[in-house]
Amino acid sequence: MNKPKIKTIGELKSSNYKYKSLNQEITDNLRQNLSEGVNVFSDLVGYEETVIPSVERAFLSNHSINLLGLRGQAKTKLARTCVNLLDEWIPIIKGSETNDDPLNPIFKSSLEMIKSSGDKTEIDWLNRDERFYEKLATPDVTVSDLIGDIDPIKATNLKLSYSNEEVIHFGLIPRAHRCIFVLNELPDLQPRIQVSLFSILEEKEIQIRGFKVRLPLDIQFIFTSNPEDYTNRGTIVTPLKDRVGSQILTHYPESIEIAKKITKQESKIDSELGSKIHIPEVARDIIEQISFEARESDLVDRKSGVSARMSITSLQNLVSSAERRMIINKEGKTSIRMSDFSSVISSINGKVELVYEGEEEGAEQVSYNLISSAVKSIFNKYFPKIEKLTKPDEITPYDSLLNWFSNKQLVINDNLNNKDYENLLNEVIDAKKLIKKYIPELNDDDELFFVEFILWGLESYNKLSILRTNNGIEYKDPFNNFINKI
């Protein structure tokens, strides 16, 4: 819908416009969406049956909301999506910094403007996208930033008392009148600053330097909080928690399939590049499994959480590794390789908070261990499980392949072109036999990936050794490696 052409209060009155509160506006649109089956939260994959219904109930109850969850659980994305529940355009008094409604003004400047010009008072229109205010709570945030402060220069120039509303320089919250206001990481806000929110949430009034200003601000507050902050950096003061209508818990994806949808949606890989680089589905599974392994690892601080951004950046790095190789070799197409997963380590580093044992192990090694654990979990879905200890006379499906490595090794350079890579892996005939036996319907594009995948699976069970070098990866028999060290 285009911007309305109504330009004065008189024209607005003639159009039968009726003022609606922000809560009324949101609930009216939400009720219509629910009745028509429209979902404005469709981009929030995995929250359809958990978080979204709770958010909708909170809006229908006219509640302020606190989204509580670990990092990387789309709390801010959810808050920003709520803008879609607003009307597309609303009228405001032209020049109003506080979005005053022409038929229901609350600020003195707007009231005086209407008193002076009457129905000829000019109006403007505000789009829903401009009705979102966001502030990250940091220790340096002040009451002046959020609420406002007295402007002594303005008071002197206008010869007005400090108690006069005209000398107040309003902060973010009054400027967010008739808008959604999001305060991220609420526990990081100093307790004395949190106290300043009490009267706004409950009594709809603000106090600036001892002067009480009665302003029925119409704001939808959404707070985001991380439970880790409650112990590490701060807390939400009890009276403020009591004034927040609904506290809603967010969560990580509950399955690999949901996680894959989120990563695919948020990674935003160029479609043209995506048509040149084939990504086997099992590679996407491994990317997501790494995050699942990290959230259960004893080397990672579980209270800190593992952000969904780790999977997103890992996939991006995986694709970039293949793109770099494709450019170097001047090839038109390529496919993701298992050896490309070495590039994922840089995406894992920094995305996980390590406990003491993890720090002792080292970030690089922990990252590699997470990849190996993910491969091990996925490996058992395709091939027979490998026991760590087998009887000397017991025959396993992997004996022939392991014997091949008893006197050979396989070195895969990061920049190896497609033809040489294919020729190299075609030498590992026993791996291809395993693939044909256990995954008979596998397409040709994925076969080479699975050859390497088998080798990584054997390494995760300590049957093979993988040595990472500056130029690539070397697969060899672990026992021979041990003999050489001796």
C-alpha cells in the first residue's frame, strides 16, 4: 500500500480515521492473521509449536515480553519480526519527534501546534518499518539515554522553569511512542537504570531529575535476556521482573532437520554460487551435528550455549573453501569434499566457550574433536558400527580397506583439481565397494564425498590416522605412524 495522501488533521477527520492504541493495533492484526491462517513469524523455523504461540498469547494479553534464552536463539530476530503485526501506515503530527497521533496528542509541543493551527495542522505518515526502536543494554547506558534529561540551555533561552516539559530532551523511550521498543541483554543494564523503567511499565509516567512528567506513553516493550548473564554480569531486579507481563523461553533447534532449514535460510549463499558448488546432504548433516556435539561436550561450557551462528558460518566457510579451490583451478563447477571441513575449524573457534579442560586441550584441537565426533555420529547411520576393540580372528567389513592403508597413504591437497581428486580417490577401491554395498542408491555427485567420509569415520574410531598439514590432509595407518615415531 502506498503512503496515504492525507496531509492535514481536517482531511484526516473527514476520512473517518479513528485512533487506536498500539496494543489494540497489534491485537487486531494478530486476530485477523490467526483467523486467516497468516503467519508473520514464518522465518522463525523451529518455533512454530513452542515460542510463537506463547508470543501470540502475550500480545493478546497486552503484555510486555521478556525473551529468555541462550545466545544464538533468534531472540532479536523474533523481536524485529513483531513489526509485521503493526499497521502499514499511521498518521503523526508533522515534525513530531515522538510520533504523536493527530487526534490523540500527549506532548505539549503537539498540543500547542494543534491549538495554533487547528484542522490545518500538517500531518505525516509513518511506515511500520520505522516503528522499531532497539537498544543494547551496556554498563554505560544512562537514564538520559533511555528516558531523557533537562536541557539547561533550552531552559535559559526560552526562559522556562526546569519543570516545564518544553525544556526536556527526551530519550529513546519517549521517542518510541506508538512503536515497539526492544531492550537487548536486559541483565547487563545497571540496577539503578532498571529502576527508571518501573513507572513507565506500570504507571505510564516518567521522572526526570525529580520532575514528574505524566505522559501516557504507548509502547510495546520487548526485552531479551540470557540466563548466563544472571550470574556472570548482572541480574534483572525483582520489581522489574514482576512488571513484565510474560517471560518466554527460547531454545535451540530440536532436530538436525530443523537446524538445516535454519542454516540454509540464514547462510544466504549466493544462488549463482550454489549452482556451481554441489553440497552433499550428508555434509549439511555433519555441519549441524557439530553444534549438537558441542552442546553436549564436556570441554564446552554448556551454560554459555552454542549459537546457531556457528552452523551458519561453518557452512559459509565450507562453501568458500570449495569456491577458492574452484577459482584457483579455473573450474566451472566443484563439489564439497570431506577434506574441506578443515576450513570449518576457524568458524568453531570463538563460537564455543571452553571449560578449563577444553582450554588445556586447545581451541583448535577441541574444534577438530567436535568435527570428528559429528562424523562418528553420522557414520553409524550409513555403515556398520565399528567397535573399538575387536577379536583378533573377527572379520569386519573394513578389514580390506584398512589393509590397503597398511603400506600406503593418501594425501589430498586443499587445492587439488577435480580430475586429480577423482583419480586419487578411485584408487581406494575398497571404500567404493563399501558404498555400493551399504548405500546402493547413492548418486555419483556424492560418491567421492562418501569415500573420504568413510576414512574420517574410521579415524573417529582410531582405525586410521588423519594428519592435518598446511596444504591439506594425509590419511595413513595409525600403527605405522606409531612405528615411524619410534
